[in-house]
Amino acid sequence: MIDPVLLRENPELIKRSQEARGDSVAAVDSALSADAARRAAITSFEALRATQNQFGKRVASAPPEEKKALVAEAQSLAAEVKAAGAAAADAEARFTTIVRSIANPVIDGVPSGGEENFTTLRTHGETPTFDFEPRDHLELGELLGAIDMARGAKVSGSRFYFLRGIGARLEIALMNMALDHALAAGFVPLITPTLVRPEIMDGTGFLGEHNDEVYYLPGDDLYLTGTSEVALAGYHKDEILDLSAEPLRYAGWSTCYRREAGSGGKDTRGIIRVHQFNKLEMFTYVLPENAEGEHDRLVALQEDMLQALGLSYRVIDVAAGDLGSSAARKFDIEAWVPTQGAYRELTSTSNCTTYQARRLDIRYRTESGKTAPVATLNGTLATTRWIVALLETHQQADGSVRVPEALRPFLGGLELLEPVSRP
């Protein structure tokens, strides 16, 4: 949720953000009007309640002959107070509904526009070239006995798969390498729930425009999470955190579920866009003034991982219209996928400023003793999709795949993934 004080004091900033996102600018004026009505209703209610309290004292001290008439007046006043309280509650609910429809104001410098309007911040590594016709990740995965799409579809339907043999080992190795990386950087590991209550899913901002991407179990009133970010954001709901020494940093390992409702026929081959995958997600709670520095720190950790795995990539500043409602800025890292001749997203890292914390009531205590919302950030440190770039980048002519040196300790020292049946 956006800061109501910012809404009142600088509505033009929020309007510019809405425009950059391609969202409704008129919603800001509606929120301002609802805020004014809310504050007026609260003022009226509080004034009537103060009058009621004073009148109660008068009734208590009145002589017996006056009490009957005064009690009748008190009852009439109580009805007015009740009506004013209901009006204030209605005005509060209307304001909340409108203001929650407004996305997090973007940070200065975020490019305007949609998905194609990102800015490339930097690239790393030479794109791999081959003196043979490279195979795509699915063909390699089948040669290695690592990926079985056909049986995944037989068991669960399209966009499901089995990782088997070296494929299963490779994913676990990636996740363990990422976990070691996170531990060295001071993150506390968590294995998170993958089913969460509606208020947690809504609090992170995932029940707005992306509601159709989420699996819902109506019989239990629970949602399957598409990222452990959701559970990690809810971990400290309704708490006051001590951030005086260091941010709170967590690394959440979980299975993730996405309906991919809007993807149509996109990326139907292989494991690029699937309904279920594993991910290690970094999540941090920081002081708001330190959020942008923490954002850069998370990206640096991701780049360390990708460089250690020998992948070529670019870092992009995602355009405002492609951010999602919670993020004020998002940096994606996209690795080069040789058979597609394109960069494909491997990580996203979002600075959600105080947006999620306001919705989930997560605060810290300021020097004055008052409480204020914390800032939250999240970022991928490893996920199933990385296997795509790894297999394709490090493949050899015979269908084998070289294991990056940094990954070998997590595969028992294995240096080469070899086909289980020669092409």
C-alpha cells in the first residue's frame, strides 16, 4: 500500500508513477477524495464521541428529577455516535479499497513503458559459439537422461516434467551451491510453506493483476505460492523488528507453482516456462533509507553465482509497466540461451520499498520511539530454469556437458555429464 502522507503531500509524484506504469492516473484523484472523506468522517465521529463522554458525566451528576430527560438525550446521542462510527468505517473501507489499487510509486530513473522498454545496465561474458550445431536444453536433457517431459505430461499434464538421474542431481547441486552462497553472505535459510492464507498472498500484492496466475484451493481457502517471497514476506506480519544492527536476511527454499495462464503457446518446449519448479529466494527486511543499497547487494550476489557458473548474461532495469504492483524497481538478470539466440530471464530482484510492509503491518522503531514501516526486497539466487542455460552453454559436440568448476563439489566432483545413449 502506498504512503497516505505521500498521497496527500505529493500526489503528482504518484500520478507520474501511474502514468509511467500505464496505470490509471484518475485513481490518484479518487484516492485523494476518498482520503478527505475518510478524515472528515473520522473527525465527525471523534467529535461526537467526545460530546457523548462529556454528556455522560453530566448525566451521572444530575439530580434525580433531571435524569430521565437527560438519559433520553444520551440515548439519542449514542445513536448519532453509532451512525457516525459506521460512516467512518465505511469511509475507511472505501479509501483502503481505492488506495490498494494504486501500485508502488516507481523510483526515479526507472524507464517508462512496457516489457520491451527496459534499459540494459551491463553485460558480462562473451556469448558462446560452437563449431557444431548446438542442441537445445531439452534434447540435451533427454540425451543425458535428465529431463522427461513426456512422462511429466502423462502424470500431470502439459508444462509438467520429471527431472531424473543427473537432472535431479543437477538441480539439487544448484540449490545447494546457492544456499552456501547465501550462508556466506549472512542469510538465514528457511524451508517455507507453499500454501498460504489469502491475507498473506494479498499482502504481498499477488492478488491484483496477476490473480489468474495463482493456484487457489477453495475448499481450504489457501493459495499455492509462485515464490517463497510470499511466505517470507508474511513471516514477520504484525511484528515490530529490530533493524538497529543489521537487516534481517532470509534465504527461502521452496517448490513454486504458477498457472502460466497468460502464456498461451509461449515456451511450450522444455522447462523454461512450467507450472512447478524449485527456487532459492533471498528476502530482506531493511531500513527504508538502506533499501537501494541492499538492492545492489542482492544483484551482486546473483552475478557472483552466474559468473561462477560460466554463464553470459545482461542486467536490465525493468520498465515501469512490467514491474508488478509491489516493486518500485526491479533488476532482472538474463542469461544467453544459444539455441534461441536471445537472453532469457534467470533472476529477478525487486525493491518493494515499504509497500508490502504497510499491507502486512511490519514495522521498526525509529529513534523517536515511534514505529514506521520497514522496506522489503527479494531476489532469486537459483531456480530450475538455470539448468536451461547451463546445459546449452557448456554442451559439447557429442551431447555431453561440461560441469562448471564451481558446481563440481556439489556433484561429488563430477566434471562431465555424459549421454546415457549416444546420439
